[in-house]
Amino acid sequence: MSIYYGLDIGGTKIELAVFNEQLEKLYSERVPTPQSNYEDWLFTIEKLVRNADEKFGEKGSVGLGIPGFVNRENDIAEITNIRVADGKPILKDLSQRLGREVRAENDANCFALSEAWDENNQQYSTVLGLIIGTGFGGGLVFDGKIHSGRIGMAGEVGHTQLSYHALKLLGWDKAPIYECGCGNRACLDTYMSGRGFELLFRDLVGEAISAKEIIERFYQKEEKVVAFVEKYIELMAISIAQLITILDPDMIVFGGGLSNFDHIYEALPKVLPPYLMRSAKVPVIKKAIHGDSGGTRGAAALFLK
């Protein structure tokens, strides 16, 4: 039996999970992400992998899901929210320590791959995974394989910017323009994410409350909250319509905290058509099946054929 290790590398925790060829989880272990230095970070990953090797009596393949990407041209990791590993040749160093090939992909790509490989979704050849959580990220899977582009940054949908229709919807003079951590302005990351949902509510409605509370008040049919949610879903439709026009996906799958807002799945398909080309079809839009375990599962699937 071949076994596959998937590691979800976050800013605060690292989780290793072990899967079989059917991507059924056999075991997992989670530890805090070292913040002190690169050596500790490498050692922590090595220890998780060695523990799993010992437990299963064989060397599993090692796939990493990271909040960034490894630049294919120079093998350097670009992961700004894990300072100790940012700018380091993480694959080379881990492969040397572990005595086997190590692969890495952006965590949103791993999420999309995990969903695309689910038996319920295998009939969809083009899958667009969108994470609406702390940020807004995307992953592309074509025929069961991640499309990561020339240097590895394909799918960074959060760093495309507001369009003409989006600015018109938000009100030309009144549209809040946010600075993004990437150094640009008006990136979708600061509008489509759960954080963006809260920022827009604050600036358009005038109250600073949590996404959870906005959703509760929406279901209580509070007029101004319902109007805000309708506007947010239209903003979502405008932004996602551009991705549909470029990619023509069979399925869009949502993950992240805000993906649990079930109204999205009912409302979004109805609002999309005016922003699409005449002959375009609204793809299947669904919520992730694997939720939080998508990161480790997708990282393990990097070695599946």
C-alpha cells in the first residue's frame, strides 16, 4: 500500500495527515508553527514526517500546502505570513533532510485539488476553487491536475482589482478603496473575503460588526442588512463572472469561513447571467465537501496520478 502525507502549513499551525490511495485519512498530527528561526521550522516538519514514517513503517510521499508559492524559476518560497520560511529554498532543504522528493503548492490550489478528486466531483474536468475566508484566494484544476502557471502564482484571484461594474455598484464617489497587503489598491482580497465583507458593511452601512452577526441579522430579515447582502452578492457575481468568462469552468467550489453562508448558493447563480456572455452557462456552484481537511488532503494528492 502506498501512503501519502499532506502537510497544511499555516502561520500559526502545521498539520500533517496521512492518506491512502483513495484519499481516506488514516492519521493526523498538528503542532504550532515555529516563529523563531528557519532551522526550527525545518526540524518541526522533519519530525512530523519521521513520526509518520515510524508509525506506518514506510516512507510516505510529502506534499505541502503553503499560504503563498514556491517560485519555479529560482525555487525560493514566497510566503509573507511565515517570516521564518519566506525567501528560503524550502523544497531543496526539506528534500535533503527527508531523503525524498517534496512537492509544494499554494493552499488554495490544494483545496481545489482535494475537491476535484472527490468522487462526487470527478465528472467536472475544469474546477475553480475559491476560498472566501481571511483572504480571497483561488485554485485551478484542469483534468485532475493543478494549473500553477509559469512561476507558480496562477490562481491569485484576490489580487485582481475592482472592475468598472464593481465601482459603479459601490457608487463612483462613495466606493471605499482599500489598501492591500500586496502593495496595490482595490484588490478583490479586501472586498470578497470575510474581512472584506465586514469592512464593506462598516463603510456602506455604518456599523462595525462581525460577519457572523451580519449573517444572523440577514436571516432576521433586517432591511438594511438584506440590502447590503444583496449588494455584496452582486459584487461577488461581477467579480466571479470575469473568472467564468476566462476559464469557463464546469464547477466552482467555495471554501473558507464565509462559504458556510448558505444563501450564497441560492442567490449567486441568479445574479450571474447579466455579467456573462450570452452563450455562457452558469457553472455548478457548491460548498466544499472536505472543509478544513481540504488543505492536507489536496497536498497529499499532489502525488496522485
